[in-house]
Amino acid sequence: MSGRKTLLICALALLALIALVPLRLVMGLAAPDGVTARSVEGTVWSGRIADLKAGPFPVGTVEAGLEVAPLLLGQARVRVAREGFAARASLGSEVRIDGASGTIALPDGLGELPVTALVMQDLSVAMADGACREASGTLGLTLGALGPLLPDALSLSGTARCEKGALVVPMRSAEDTERLTLQIKADGRWQAELLLSGLPQETGELLLQSGFEARPGGIGIGTGGKL
């Protein structure tokens, strides 16, 4: 057997082995802290992750697999998708989310805020060396009822950016009477500050009795946690 044929057979054998590597093994080695799943099935090229969760954010059950092109550049990039949501994640020394678009329901809210859903539009974030290195795209959220005098859901959104090493998204409602700033640090600690302005006096007084505080420009409440 010629050397060329031997090399070709070895290359095919190596590709066959790579094709059979379980996705579960790759996720176990490369997934950052706080990322969990009920089960992982399939190969690195085509698999299924059941009940994927990133910190307090339940992404749901997704189809997942490595992308071929980035591997040629020495990068491991995983695509994840389900109905209503899609993104790409690069794993390794730099944790990067690219082009995330869609909705993630939050049945348990976000800390003390009745957030019912996160809405992303071409959201990209890169975290490396303990800091936010790059951020772009839009992140929004839907707030449920804040009380009997504010029964309607509120939608806020804003553009992501890096600020002092943290991911920061200042969001506003269409009327600009509701503002929320979400900050996420590279170590997973997050904080959200909600400010409401232009409220009727009776509504403001009721909210002050339920945990809100008087602040410049209106009344607000803060909450936080760790991913």
C-alpha cells in the first residue's frame, strides 16, 4: 500500500472517530459554570440538549452541533436552535454568544422583578479574562403586572454594550416612562435596576408600600443574583 493511500485511510479513520464523539462529552469539558441540562444526546455534529439552562435563563430543549468552518481556524463553535430561538456559542478560554435571536420565557421571573420573557435580536457578547470584551445587538424584556394599579405588561429594550468590564444593557419602554438597566459581570453576578416615572400619586404610594423606593426622577427597585 502506498504512503498516500495509507495517509488517506488514516485521515478517514480519524474523521470517523471525530464524527462519533458524543456531544455530551464536549459539553462536559467545555461548558462554562452555570450551564446545565437534563440530558445530552447525539454526536458533536448533530445532537439534542434537553432543558438547557444558563444560570436563571431556561433556554429549553435545543438541537445542537459543532460548526465545521470555525474548526478549521481552531475555534469550537456550537450552534443551538429551537422554534423561536437560535444562537451560536464559542466555548473555551473566551465565552462568546453570537447572533442570538428569539425569546426565552422566564416562568420564575428575574430576581424580585416579574420578568416573563427575554427577547433578543442579533445579540452578541464576548467574555474573556474576567471582563466583557465585546457586545452588540438588542436585548429586551417583558415585565408582568407590577400591582393592581399597573396590571398591563410592559416591554422594554436597549442596545448591549461593555462598560467597566461588565455587560450593560440600558432598556427603555416606548413611552420612556419605564427604564431598566441590566448589568452582568464576567463572574456571573448580575444586577437589575428598574425606574418608573410619571406615575399617578396613588399608584406611586402603593408601589412604595410594596418594596419600591423613592429615587431621582421617580420610584425604583433593584434586584440581583448570580448566574
